[in-house]
Amino acid sequence: MTEQTERSLAEQPADTERLPAAPAAPGDGGGTGGGAARGAARGAAGGAAGGAAHPAGPATGQTTADGPVPLHATADAPVLPHATPPPLAPPRPLSEPRTWPRDFTDRLTAPLPGVRALARIAREGKLRPPPGTLPEIQQLPFAPGPMPAAGPTTLALTWAGHASWIIRVGGLTVLTDPVWSRKILGTPARVTPVGVRWEDLPPVDAVVISHNHYDHLDAPTLKRLPRHTPLLLPAGLAPWARRRGFTQVTDLDWWEAVELPAPGGPVRFDFVPAHHWSKRTLTDTCRSLWGGWLLTAPDGRRIHFAGDTGYGHWFEEIGRRYPGIDLALLPIGAYDPRWMLRPVHTDPEEAVKACQDLGARALAPMHWSTFLLSGEPPLEPLHRVRAAWAATGRPREDLWDLPVGASRVLAER
């Protein structure tokens, strides 16, 4: 650590949130976007040290008997500057060939669970709800209905379940992490049906994927799409899609963006960080990136789709770079046991805080009521998010706790 960095950190207030060192942006073969990503990373994590990166500290990569130690909790990580945010990156070309690093392990904000943590979860057997709470499944909110009519100025969304949304923006129909399968690998079958039948969908203009876990990247669902459907993916996932015949595939690094033409004007898609990880096979851990998406309508209205994420510093940074977020789609389920899942899955209270950190006006909960992936009772996420939202004093109508299959239209500014 440089003397300047040490002095800058020492001068910060004791309760200032600290971030992990900025990861080196991937090299991209001379002109494929690494420069913009490197500048964004420095802007996010340079801190008072003027952009100098330094080690994340002795806790990096440790896993204790009680689970992983978050990397962003280390004492000598850079401090998030409260300065003018960097300008947004110019949109990149669609379907651009990219060259990425072998893996993105340096982007983790918490180490992955080690052998002791996995042994503990196997011993405790707490990745399913208590049997006595399973009758709650019958009470999970499910209210499918017709999707609202959507013109070029409409911004509306329909929850199909889990992290799958149908977003109507600028005259486009966009799917997020579409999973229409009844069952996904290694997971019990859905406990609620898909909120919108596939045959009732309007023509799909684009798909955004947050990461490659099976409950977010569902190959059987994507096979239903025409192969010319634009797919917007995290860095490193384009080869996976091209091998399956898709021809309009774009993968992005954090803070990069593309625009899609639309009847109401171009719609911008920014890929933003999340506190998560990626893995699809035994040999591809963190070989592709993970993150969320920021969709900006032609009139400037913004929706943040978080994908799958734990709570952490990235929410405040996203809000700093993209002021005026109208709606945040945030996960509230798959959080118990906390000692294992806290780094990668927000609980309901953390989702409400993340919404506040983003500066978002409204919150639409997701990632619950579809697949039973963890130990909390089926209805608990809904009760807790409602209580946490009420505790903030914010307007009740700004909590979009939709039933699976329901829709809502975002008012024009």
C-alpha cells in the first residue's frame, strides 16, 4: 500500500463503507472495450488514493467454520469517493466479438464456500423449508391476467415468476432471466405455475441474462426463441449462446452498455455489478461474469433488474452513476441459512435497504414464490418485505409486491 493510500484511509470517518480493490478489467484484444471498463473500475474503487489499487487484506479468500468472510469487510479496502460519477460509457456495437480473461474470480466480493461450509450445510440439512410450513405453498400469490397494452411510450412489467419478467419498454418486449421450465437441474419443481403462458407472449425483442446459474439461464426456455432474438449477456457467455445457434449475441463487462432500436426511440441496456458468482459445470466456476441490468427508456425512465445478488456496496455505486431510478427489481428469497447465503442472496430487509441505496422510487420483489431453494418458510419473504417497507415510512403503493402473473404500468414522469 502506498503512503498516500494509507494516509487517505486514515483520514476517512470510521463508519465509511469500504470496497474491495478495483479488479483489473479484462483485456480485449486491442479495441474491444477494456479501456472503458478499466476507467469505470478505477472510478468506482479508486477512493481517496487517486485510483491506486491495493490488496484487499488478510481476510480475502478466507472461509471460516461459520461460512465465507465477505471480502468487502476488510480493513484496508479503498473508500468509495463521494465525487461526481464518471460519464456513462458510450454504447458498444451489438454482436461484437470480444476477448475475455480466463475467469472473473477477482470480481468476487466474498469467497465461495469451502469444504467445511458445504459439510456443515449437508449436516444441518437446512436448504429446504421446515415440513410444517409447506402448507403455505397453497397461499402463495398467483393471479395471472392479461398483459397491459403497450405502446412506444409505455413502461410496464409482468412477473412470470422467480427472476423472469416481461418488460415492455419503448415499444420493445424484453425478457429477464426467462425460466418457463417446470423443473430445473438440482431443484424441486415449481410451486407456482409460470405467470404467463409462452403462447400468450408478444414477440420477444430481446433477452437479458444476469448470470449462468440454471435457475436464471434456462436452456430449454431459450430454445423456444427464434435464433435471431438479441441476447444480452454477461462477459464470457457469448460462446455458450452461439453454440446453440443464436446469431445476435452481445456480452458485456460491468458498466458497459448497448442500445437497441425501438419504436419509441433507442432503449439503453447497461450491465452493472452484483454480489454473486457463476458456475454451470464442474470446471467453469467464475468463467463468466455476473451482474444486473439497468434499462433506460427513451424518455429517461429507468428500471434496475438486479438478477441474483447479495447486499453490498455496489447498490450505492449504481445509484450514484444512474440517478433517478424509477423501479428496482430486487430478490427477496433464497436467503436461509444466512451464515451461508448472505454474501450472494439478499433477505427482504436487505432488499429494502438496497432499494434505498439505489435511490429507486419503487421496489418490485422477485426471486421467491416459485422455486423452494432454501430454508425459509414459503410465505416469510412476503411478510418480511412488507414489514421492512412499512418501517421506512415510504408510500405503500411504491412496494410492487405483485402476485405471480400480475402486471403493473409505471407512470410517465
